[in-house]
Amino acid sequence: MSTLITTTLQGINTIKYDASTTAMTIDSSGNATFSGIVKKPNNPAVMAQGQSTAISTGVTNYWWIAIPEKFDKGSNYDPSTGIFTAPVAGVYRVFYHLDLSSSQSGTHSAISVNNDTSSGGGGYASNHAWQIRTGDTMHWDGLVNLSANDTVRIVIYPTTAKNALDTSTERNHLTIHLVG
């Protein structure tokens, strides 16, 4: 393996692994195309799963959800608060699933960015994350555009949903990872 250390490379649009194998091509817009597997070992990702806890938001009938972590690549998730802090700006895929012990009519859940519980309910209403649900599960899967140090967490409404949250199940989970 060779090492190339430089501060500026101009006019180079192909990086080769050896004399005949192209490893990467860079087009005139600066987009890179790779030949082979691209690994992102420092890409932030978290999976939280298990017995969840509801934490008061300080706003009547709104509750944060905290779930224990299974892994946290980058140490960006606090399982005691349920807060994920984006280490870098980008688009993150967020998915959560919550079990309720009984069917609840008009139960709401959302992804809250920077602890927001406003906008008619959803903390990330502009991304249509606020979900009204009748049933015994709540889940959401989507993309959230975050700036560095923005926070993400699950919020549920109303208190009857918090009281019906099945805190003993391993089926409650949250996954977040940087996609671009």
C-alpha cells in the first residue's frame, strides 16, 4: 500500500490502484465514482432497542421517548434522554417503532428536531413526520436534513399514549444513520 500526502491536486481526474486498475474517477463537477467497495467506517449510526422510558417534555401531554442503545457508532446517542446529536450536517435516515399495550385512538408520534413540540404537533412538521395513529403500534421511517449539532428524538402525544406505551417490550426501537 502506498501513501499520498498532498494539499492540492489539480487536473487529476483518475486515481489508479495499479497501472491497469482505476480505483476512482473524479468528473469536472467534483463527483467521485469508485470502482469496488466503498467503506465508511466513521459514518454515524445508532440502534436503540428495548424497554423504553417516557420523559416529560415540560409541555402538557407531550412526552419524549428514550430507548436503550444496542450500538452507537460515534457516541452520538444518549439513551437516558433519547437524544441523537448529529455530528455532521447531512441527510439522516430515521426509523422508529413503538408498541402500545392497547389500541389508542388519535395517538400522535413524531421526530422532534432540536426539542421542538410546536407546528401543530410535530417537531419536524415540515418533513411530515407527525403521524396520527389509531392502533397498538406507532412507527415512522423517513429522511431528515440536519445541521451539525442538531438533535433528534421521538415525541408522542397525548398522555394516554404515554400511559399505553409498552415499556417492557424489546420491540421498541430507533435507528438513525447518515446517508449523505
